[in-house]
Amino acid sequence: MAVGAVTTFLSALTPVMASSPSETSAAKDPLRKYTQQAPRWQRCDAKNPATFQCATLEVPLDYSDPGGKKTDIAVSRLKASSAKERRGVLLLNPGGPGGPGLDLPVSLAADFPREVKRHYDLIGFDPRGVGQSSPVSCGLTAGEQDLERPYKDGTFAKDVKWARTVAGKCHAKEGDRLRHLTTRNTARDMDVIRAVLGEKKISYLGYSYGTYLGAVYAQMFPRRTDRFVLDSAADPARYGRGTFQAMAERAEPAFTRWTEWAARRPATYELGRTPAEVRKTFWDLIAQADRKPIDHGGTLFTGDTIRAQRATFFRVQKAATWVAELKKAAEGRKPGASGTPRQGPGPLRPASARDVPPDNEAASAWAVLCADTRTSWPSDPEQYRGDAIRDKARYPLSGDFDSHIKPCAFWKPGSEPATTVNNEVSALILQNEWDPATPLASGQAMHRALRGSRMITVAGGEGHGVYGTASCADKSATAYLTTGRLPAEDLTCRALAG
């Protein structure tokens, strides 16, 4: 971590004067006042057990200027159930960027094996700018927080204005602070948390974007990295605009798999007897909804809002049920009660959250993503127009959604370049074969970047998130966290029935 040298005024002008031990320590270690904080632990809230404790730490807003502005980091702790077997701390991150993690120790503990809870204090934290950690806000309206914007020639100028407005509002309200809301600084905050907790190393469990955060920490602090589990991993080389585009690329084979699955069950879903017939049924629904929205469960679906549910097709049974119900609604038959398919939980909002701006999740997500990766986003709106047209032809389900313009096109760069992940730190990567948000190819790319890692692929596994879902990978992940033994080689196991 590059930190500028600190020289006090007195020591520079009067070198013959003896300096106190604290002055000498501060000069040698400008972060000492942060790493030696004594956290004031207290009960997080009345809804959770008294053993679930929270504290607030101070860290530099800009680590190159540790004597300058500060920002808060909210931290939580659920102590290991066995003092005798305790190994250390396990930091947790739910993903995002923009995902609050303060409640994770209690919300995940129910699904954690007892061995893990005996070995580790479970540590949650809201990353800088998120939740209780000096939350960022841009004053965005509900409409401005909606990023599901398909390309259309008639709305292109409006979408460009939206992207420019979001970026402009954020910079007007948050100013220079935005450039310091980066993954690298969050990794530095994690290292302050490590030091404050008195640990030489940390273990870590991160999901989705949290895998990228964990990989960045391992790159910056390899000697302080213990047992790292990266669940549903992002491609560190494509992090940024490529993250969106990878989802569109993988949606097409997922859609093809779904048509094959539904075609084998024509009596159940009535969508067709061949994959081609199922595909035609779906695109006929899109065309009908474009002419007149389909009322399903009280929700009006246009062709674009149907396509926006692209993640549903990674769960074949769920998608077949939903499309069959949508077809009934389009035909004037009475469908079931379900409307828009639920995609599973988003980032967990702490039960103890208070005074968090309503746009914090969206504002902090753009802040981190755009500051990290501004150079991967073209500045010319016409580049997005051309890419969206091209990718809708390549990936008709969602290519235009994911290549279309985003606020990062108009963002100011972060305080430093993004991190190149390329090291031999040991880690365990868990990956479902059919993950809509971090596709299998992304996990494989993370595995290549972390040369000391092992990867467990859940063949046939559906959805975003592996550990704690009773998957075939759970046993190996638990063994790694509790013994430190990685599998001898990469493994592929079958998803459990149902």
C-alpha cells in the first residue's frame, strides 16, 4: 500500500530535539492512530442476540493523506462459539458494489456449519460509502435509480441524458469524496479492521463483487491473507463494463438450455414440443407484448420488461412456469398469481440501519464501479449506440441492455488505477454452472488470475451463490475454512436433485 511519508514540523526543523515514542511511531507508521483504535463494542440492536456487537471505526478518506479527512466504517462481530477452537476472524461481504454487510454475521450464521462458527469470529462491515459507513447519496429519484434501459432509437437521447444526470448529481452532491470510494480503499479499510481486531491475517468469504474485493485484498496484502473463499466469482480482467456484457453473453446459452428443458415437458408447460417451437412461443410473446402490454398478476409486461427478466432463464423450471403463466395471460386465460419472477435476495439491508439515504445502494454502486473502472467506459455516446445495436443482434435476449450507456460514461476517474489481479495466494473459488450474474467463464477467469487457487464447479448448479445452499461444494468449503486444506485439484460435482 503506497502511503506518503509523514514528517512532523518539529522533527524537520529541530532534529536535535528528542522526539517522544508516540511521535517516532507516528512518523514511521502514519496509519498507527487508525490501526490501534480501541473499538467501543455495543449491542447492535434489540432484534439480534446480545453477542452480536457493533462498533464504528475511523479510517482515512484518502490513504495517501492519512492526516486529512476521515470516514467511518461500521463493523459488526459475532464471536466464535468456542474460545478453545477459535482460529481468528472471518470477514464477510455480500457483493454489490453497494451491498451492506453489517448484518451478515447473524443472517448467514443460520446456514453456516457449526465447525465454522466454532473456529471464527464472524465479522461484518458496511464498505465505505454504504449503509452505516458514512453513506453516500446523490439525491437520485426512483426513476434515476433504474438501470434496466434497453436500446431504442427513439429513447436513446433520453437514456444518454439519464446517464449524464446521475453522474452530474453524484458529483454535485458528493464532490471530491467520490474519487476515494474505490475497491482498493475498501481493501485498505479491511486491513485496518484486521489490525484493530489484533489479527496478523484475515480469512474471508465474499460473494459476487465481494470476490473481486477479496482478490484485490489478496493482491495488495498477500501476507495477511489466510483462508479466502470466493463464491460466484467475477472476472477481474473484465470488471467494469465487461461485467455487464458477460451477463448478456451467457444469457444466450442459458436461454437455449431452457428451451430444450421446456420442450421435453410439453404437457406440463404447453410451450412447444421442440426447442425451436419453445423459442418461437417466447418471441411471439415478445412481439405481442410490444404491440400491447400483457397484464400478468397486475403487472403490465412489454417485450422489453419480459426480456429484462433474463436472469430467470438460468433456473429452467422457474422460467418455464413463468413463461407458461405469461402465455395464459396473453391468451386471455386466467394465469396463476405470480407476476414478475423473483430473482432472490439482493444485498442484505442491516436491521440496525438508520438514516440511510434511499438512493444509497444505487449511488454507492455507481460510485465504486465507476471510480474503479472509468477507463473501461467510452466517453462518446455514439459508441454505446453502436455497441447496443450490435449486441442485440448477437445476444437478442439482453445484449442491448448490457452494452447500453451507463453513468460511468460521464464519471470522473477514481484516485488510482484499478488493480491487476495476478498472484499465487491460495483461495477456494465456488461456482455454479448456470449463474446469471457472474457466469461460469468469469469464475474460471478469476481462477486463472489467482494461480494458487482451487475451483469447485457445481455442474447443473443454478443461481447466484453456492456456499450455504446445501450444494455439493459445501463440504469442501467447510473443510478448507476449518483445516486450511484446499482440494488437491479442481473439482466438479453435480448439483443436488431439486
